[in-house]
Amino acid sequence: MKHIHYLIFTTCLLLLAACDKEEPDYIIGPTTPTSSTDATNANSPTAVAPWLGKYVTRLEVPRLKAGNHFVAHSSKEGKDSVMAYCLEYDAAQGHSRWVAFRFDSKTRSKVTGRQDSFRDDPYLPTDCHIGSGGFGGGYDRGHICASADRLYSASANDLTFFMSNMSPQRSRFNQDYWPIYEQQVQSWGRSAAFADTLYVVKGGTIGTGQVLQYLSRPNGKRVAVPKYYYMALLKVKSKTYSAIAFFMEHKDYGGTQGTAEELRQHAISIDELEERTGIDFFPNLPAAVETAVEKDYFFSNWGL
């Protein structure tokens, strides 16, 4: 398939607050963007609390669904604040709808280790808390934004242990198979030669017909067990965007070693992932650009 390249202008969607020292988004489009950077389905900053408005327009953030809780977790890095990840939480399902973050020059480094500090998310209402204990029944507390995704500081890594970022994953899937994809994403994200910025959205399906079962918690809450897991990736390198998605069944895959061929078997376009999950990924891109980069994927752009 023919490669299509797009000119990218490093223009912020919104000015971040003075305390937030984060890299600007790469915006493809006119040098002077019109309202919502020409993205007709972009998230509106006024749809959430004022202190969260600057986060919902970031390129990694999917289209928000009314009625869910949007949460952004930032770590203090010296005098600055850097967003570790954000998520949309569905209280009825006891599970996040998606978790989004990015690898860039501020977040790709590895300077710390795993904190193992499981706890409820203090940014969610208490009626969304499910307790920090294990899920039992052969299910692990599986990270969505992995502990190893956020190693640029101990405080950032600590944030990944909120239960809002956990999903009940079959032990063998969590320990043997899902990490194959996590490690590949981390390899891509930490390589400045591969991507200037890598935007990542990960999650488990919780829509109708896409839940295996529900697990009961000691406090009476219930948690959906996803039937599938996915990743949506958007990379920027040398003023060119590329996108790809992965979608896989939640099961024990046995002794699979995670070869490039195996990775390719679960690869789909962002458009197809949107059809399967009902989630609008990367809506903050200009509409024409979003359409172009989401319809196809090219293994050569990802070294697969």
C-alpha cells in the first residue's frame, strides 16, 4: 500500500496551565487552526470541570462519553506537573472505558522501579471505589497503563496502582501475553529514533456483549471482566503521523512467544477498532486528518 505523509505543525490545542510543563501536541493542519482545530467531534474543555479542561483536548484522549467520570493523574516533577495518564471510568461497570497516555521526551525515560501500592482512586467518587484487594477466581489485578509505562519517576509509577487503572485479567494473559504488546509499545515509545511522540490508548471492552462476567467485591460493588483487550497507537516522527491498533481475545494463549508475526495477527486499523469498541479514538485531530490516518495501517511504519 502506498504511504501517505502529512505535514505537521507543532501548535498546541490549548495553552496549558503555567504549572504544566508538557510537550505540545503535534497538530496536522493549517498554521492558524480554526475552532477546535477543525475537529468537528473534538472534546470540549467545557464538558468537564474547569481544572480538567486542558486535558480533554490532548491528542491521546478519546471522545468522552456522557455520564462517565473523566480523571487525569499528574506527577510532580520538580517545580513542574506532568500528566502520567488519564482515563474514563464507567461506574456501572466498575471498570475504565479506556486509559490514555503518551511517551515523549519527558515521559519516556526509565529512572525508577515498580511501587506496588494498590489503592482506590482518590479522584473518583467513593461510590466508585471497589477496594484494593485482588480479584480472585484466577484473575490478576492487571494494569491498563502498565507500571513499566511510567518509569520516569517514582511518583508517576505510584499513580499507576490506582484500582481505576486495574482490570481483572486471567493470570496467564496478564503475565505471559498482554506484556508482549506492552513491551513492544514501551520499546517504540522510549525510542526517540522511532517516534517524537507516541500517543497510546489501552483498555478492555465493557460494552454490551463484550463482558465475560462480573466479579463481586467485598463492599458489594461489581467489576466487569472484559472479553477483549485493545491498544490504539498514534505516532509522530519527522512531521509524519502513523496509526495502528491491536485487538485480542481475553484468554490463555499458551506458550506464544510474541513474534512479529503474532503481533501482526492482532493488528487492525483505528477505524475497525472504533467499530468493535464503540469508542472514537483521536477525535482531537482535525477531521480530515483523523479520517486519513485512521483508515489504514502499514506494518513498515511499525517495524513489523
